[in-house]
Amino acid sequence: MPSRHRYLFTYDIADDKRRNQVFKTLRDNGDHAQFSVFFCDLNPREFAELQGILIRAIDQRKDQILILDLGTAARDQVLEPTCLGVPYTPPVRVQIV
């Protein structure tokens, strides 16, 4: 089974409609950290699919999405970014069965 990686997505989208579409797509696939910053834990197939959706959502002449691969997304690995000002509080995920 391919390992999941944690990615940091950040974007600068010129148009409100496209920005909202990118926001909703990333929100459905990861954790919203700041205005235009998301953390997503994805396997290679999910990453490729998400990239395809995002590339179709933006105007490549006006918009930009930056993606950083932060490495393996191990469940026991805790993401603790250095914060200046208001502390980062990761979302709490619960599974309801």
C-alpha cells in the first residue's frame, strides 16, 4: 500500500468564484490552517486526482497554487509548526460510526 504524504497547499487566486472553488476542494481533502493554507494527507493517487481538479479550477495565467511535500504522514507523527502570534490548533477529527 503506498504511503500517505502530508502536503502543505497555499494559494493566491485572483477571482472570487475560482478562489471559492479551490477553497472548497481543499477543505474537502484536508485541514484548513489559515486563510489560504491547508494540510492534506494524501496517497499518490489522491494527490494526482487533487492536482487535476485544482489545475482545472484555476486560470494558469493569473492564479497560483504552491504545494510543499512535508514527507510521510505517519499517524503517530504530530505536526507542530512554529507559530508567531496566535498559536496553531490542529483540528480534532473524530470518527462517528
